[in-house]
Amino acid sequence: MGRGTTPERISALIADTAGPLRSCAATLLELEGKPTLPPKEALIAIVTGFEESGWEEVLAHISDAREKRELPVAVADQTLFKLMQLAARIGSRAASLADV
């Protein structure tokens, strides 16, 4: 099966990526000395700290993808791009711990 950009495949990618991203968020908060949170709540805590709004909606779309496995085309595309931004932000924050 080849890679494609159908909404089903993008939704599946979002769903498959959410678990590891949530785990990374929980680990990051632990490394920063913050109280231990379950992975889903840790990701919520991280986006709550962002200055720009709209991240709660992104998290809701991620949960929808995990539960339903298919998001509408425009929502799936936008959510995937936001998920990549979120992963990059978590990575940058983790990298800054190495600088300490």
C-alpha cells in the first residue's frame, strides 16, 4: 500500500502520532520538575501555556481522529500541520533542557 494524502490516511497518521506525542509531553513536564500527569493531560498542560489560541480545538481534533479515525479533509490537513508544529515546539523545549 502506497502513501497518499487521503483524509483517511491523514486521520490515521494523526491518530497514530497522538499517543507518542502525549507521552513526550508527559516526559517533558517530568524533566522540567513539574508534577507527573497522564499523557493526555500533559499535552493539554503544554498547549495551555501557548500564547496563541486555538490549540484546544487542535487537541479536540486529535481526540476525534483517535476515536473516529477520519476527519473532514480541511480539518485533517490543518490538524496535521498543527501537530507538526506542536512536535517541533516540544522538541525545542526539550532541547533547551540540555542547555541548562
